[in-house]
Amino acid sequence: MRAARALATLDEVELGDHVCWRLQAPGVLHEDAWPYVADGALYGDKIVIVASGDPSSSASFDEGLRPPGTVVLDLPPSTDGDGVLAAVRREARTAAREGFRAVRVLTERKPVTAPGATEELLAQELKLDEFAAESGAMVVCAFRPSEWNGFTLEHVTSVHPHEMGTRAQRPAFRMYCTGSDMWSVDGVIDSEGAPAFNAAARAAVRGTSTVTLRFDRLEMIDAAGMHALLDAARHRPGRRIVIQGANETVRLVWELAGYAGADLPVVMAA
């Protein structure tokens, strides 16, 4: 079963991992990512670089540094999550036919300030995480903290089960794929982490009518976290969130808040 963990180096990336890599400025992506790319050639993996319309994210790999079979997806910045995922899935299918063990996806994320951009980014990351979990692909998403709003980067980090790079502290919670329309949530969701949890839950329910959240590893959720959960389900009418595996403390708080048995779009399953 997948579990959240921190990585010291890219050599530790394993099949099915989805890594939030916080780059140390002013690092050069192709130099810092070379161990990840080189291991792909060693283990028989196909390298897929998602350029997202930014020449700087892939140009340096043009200088004779790409292993055979490397593919660069030069997608327009406006490409939505479905478009990115479809392109990556196509390459994964092709890689399987060509005899590669798996695909290694590398992309440097760039901030977008358009309305709704944060939720769109989170939805895209959740889809990539689901893809990694179900296919065994490795996905490394690189972020330069100096370019990002701190709150947005915290939101994004929370939907990656694996993390590498320096940071002040781990996010209070992580949400990551453990099955079809099923997401494991670990850590603590309090007033500080509630906005990020709300954004992640909203993104998760965008494309399906029912989402299951596994709370087996969730230590605690307070009133702010519960409100964030309900708000996410109500944000898109017709959506339903089912909670499974909650511990006794979480169940007790849920009942004391008056949510047990209520006609709500969030259900605490037995």
C-alpha cells in the first residue's frame, strides 16, 4: 500500500511514486534531474518531459543529454489537467508496446495567476497521482519556491505523497491515491490546514459523483477541517464524499459536531 515519505535524493524514486521536488535556487533543472534521468536509462524506463510551453524546462536536455526514446511533450500553458494526463497516458501505452519497464515523467511547474488556477493545478496533480498509483509510473514535479506563493505551494505539496528538497516543515496532512476514486488522508487537519484540505477535496470531486477518503492514517480533524470537507462536497451539487477507516477520536468529534446521521453529502461509513 502506498505511504507518504520524504526522499533524500532522486535515486530513491520508486515505481508508483509521485514526488513534489522543491528545487534549490538557482539550480539548473537538467543538471539536478540527471540522476533521475540516468536511472531511467539504466532500468529500461522511458523518459517523458512535460515542457508545458516553457523552453527553459526542456531546452537543456537537447544538448545530447537525452537517453534514447526520450519524449518531450511541449504542451501549451493553457492545457488543462485532462489534456496533460491524456498526453502522458498515451506515452505510457506507447512505452509498454516498445518494451520499456515504465515511464519516468519529469515536469517543472510554473505558477499561473488566472482565476481558478490553483484548483485546476490541484486537480491536475491528483490525476497524475492516480496515474502513478495505477500504472506504476514515476512522476516528479519540480517547483522553485521563490516563484510560488507560499500558500499555493503548501496546497500543492499536500497532494503529493512523496517530497524531496528543503522546506521549513512537512505539510500538516497529505492526500494521495490508493484506489479508483479513493484517496488516503494522513496527518492532522486543523484550522491552519483546512484551506488546503478544502482545495484538495474540491479538486478530487470535480470529475466523479462519489469520492472515498480513507482516514486510517488521519490523526485528527477539528471543526475547521470538517467544515472544509462539507464545503468541498457542497461546492459541486450532486457530489458525495464517503469517509472510511476513521479512528474513534475522529468519529467522536464528527458525532459531537452533529454530523452523524444528518442528511449531508459527506458520510462517515461504519
